[in-house]
Amino acid sequence: MPLTADVKAELTTVRDPRPTARVAELTALLRFSGGLHSIANRVAVEAELDSELLARRVARDLMELYGVRPELVHVQGSGGRTGGHYAVRVIEAGETLARQTGLLDQRRRPVRGLPNKLTTGSRADLAAVWRGAFLAAGSLSEPGRSASLEIACPSPEAAMALVGAAHRIGVPAKAREVRGVPRVVVRDGEAIRATLAEMGARRTAAEWDQLRQRREVRAGVNRLVNFDDANLRRSAQAAVAACARVERALEILGDDVPDHLREAGDLRLAHRDASLDELGHHADPPLTKDAVAGRIRRLLAMADKKAEAEGIPGTESAVPVGAED
């Protein structure tokens, strides 16, 4: 992915001089790029990285921060990798390094998430955690409806730790499992831009945002070109009718509305021009368009049944004249 390469190239040049931030970035990078291994019955710390420049920087940071001399190995591509990658290994003092970075606890047990001191640190430290994790296992897709910034995680605990760090700096990240791999995902366009800037990729953040805005403008123009006035009028009338019926249903049912049906009704009223698929994306957790449609149908049916029993006008009575079709 060209965008992913751009972000990683920019983040590789970011050098926060604060020792705690350097430790946070390096520890997260080690955790998300390989972590701990057993080599010849000894604990080894290893990071597998796509960039030689990043690998050399990690090796230098290990020497400067912990006084260890890692081994730097060029490994030919295998499995799902295209091309080669680079392994930074610390074998001789691996266990000591693992304890110092918090990858091993005091009982020599691997830490499945992230050391607590990292995820509760300063804003700069939390941004450094995200920077290290993205450098190790991050990806950024093109702007659009399926745009996302993702980080593949070595364990569900690591994913939850990264989500917690994100929330502390105002990033609305969520943990997901995709094809058996835990991932942390940021999907909203503005949130993606803010996350890139927070990590330190400000130039790429600005370029990504400009590309997003251009695509949104083009999409708006294409919608106007592709749909004639009659279709637009019908869509608008359908939206007016649907919202009017939902408003009447909520009025009829009052406090008797089940929470999940009220949520669907509130979504319809809050995003009046949105499609059912778009409404599903606004839900938390997200819903399919069929689930949203089913909940709205049940809401209207429940309200109409109550209206009939009480002899009062049902939901259809709220539809304005001219919006029935």
C-alpha cells in the first residue's frame, strides 16, 4: 500500500527526545513486530520489520537506551510477505532486555498486552506507543467509504491495551477480529487524520485529508449526475415519510419502546438522508442494513398495534400529503 509506506517513512524520521517516549515507542514496536522467542533455551527479543532504515534505527535505539548490541539480519520473503524483511535480534541479553522493557513480568511470564506504565503515561508517551505499533504492524487504506487505519495485534490483550491508549488521546479506535487476527481499527475520516497527526505523520495526514475532501466532492458531483430529478424527489419523499412515521411511532409508544428499537428510531431521525447501510455504520456496535430495517419495521408495527388498540391515529397518519409514494 503506497499510503502505508508513506506513513511509515514519515514516522521513521520522528525522533521524540524525551526518554519515556523513546522507551514507549521502542517497547510497542518490539511487542507488535515479533516480541519474545526462545532460541537455544534462551529468551530472545526479536523484531521483524519491512524497512532496513527502520531496522537500523531500532538497533541504534536498543544500543542507546539499553546498552545491548542486537543482531541485524536480512531475511528473504516467505509466506505472505513479498520481498525481504529485516530481523533485529537480541539473544545474549534477551531476558534482561525483556524484563527492562516490560515484555516479561517479574515471574518471567510474557506480558500479553502492554506494560501498564506505557498505557497510562503522558500524551507524548501514548502517541509514541501508537507510533511504534503502527511502524510494526500498521496499514492505511485510501480515503472512501471503506477507509481505515488498522494495526494487526499479536493478541486480544495487546489490542485492548492499544484501544485504551487511543481513548486517552481522543482517538475513537475499536478492537476487531478479522480472519482470526486481532486488529485495532480507526474508520472515521476525521479520526484517521487526527490519528496520523497525533503519531507524528503530519505531512501524510494533511495529504490524506486533501485526498479525502477531493473524493467527497467528486462523489457528490457523481451522485447529482447519476440520479435524475425524479429519483431525487422520490428519495426525498421516502425519507420524509419514513422519518414522519418513526416520529409518530416514538410518540405513540412513549416509554414502552425497547432500547434497541428506540436506538434504530433515533438513528433514522438523526440521519434523515442516510441510507439503511449508512445508518448501520453509525450504530455502536455497527449493524447491517437488514438489521436496521428490521428494527424500524418492528418499531412501526408495535406502534400501529398499540394505536389500533387505543383507537388513535397510527404512524401512517403522520405522513405529509404528497410524501406517501
